[in-house]
Amino acid sequence: MTLTVENQADQSRYALLKDGEVIGVAEYELRDGTIVFVHTVVDPEKRERGMASQLVQTALDDVRDRTDLRVVATCPYVRRWLADHPEYRELQRR
């Protein structure tokens, strides 16, 4: 099994792929220097423990490494993930 995450900017989402098949997404909206994560879901029939966390962490790492966007989380999962990972809080203060 190979898991990858890719930014599918044309669809405003980060996609979690398992062996090339999209099994989860972290959807976002871009607004005036901000990336707003609005919804995260992983297919319950294909998910395994930690997949949603891997999706969110990889998406946030990409935002940190490739942009200067400030992160806003309206998605409850991303909001909770950020609360549990203080090392990513600087993304919310950019």
C-alpha cells in the first residue's frame, strides 16, 4: 500500500491517494492571503488509523514550505488537529 498526498489546486483540495485512488480530501478556499480549510473526509471503508492526520499534516507542511498563506480552519477536524499540534500554530499567525 502506498499513500500519497497531492495538492489538486484546480479542485481546491489536498487529496489522499491510496495506491493511486483518491480516498480522502482536505478541501480549502483561498481568500486574500489566507487558506481556509473547510472540510476533511476520508472514505470510511478504506481508511486506517492515522490517515486523516497524515492528510492534514502533509497539507499543512506544503502550505508552510511553499506559500506564505495564513491558515484558518473552519473544518472541525483541522481545527482540532491544530490544537493538538502546537508546532503548527505559527501558520495561523502569519
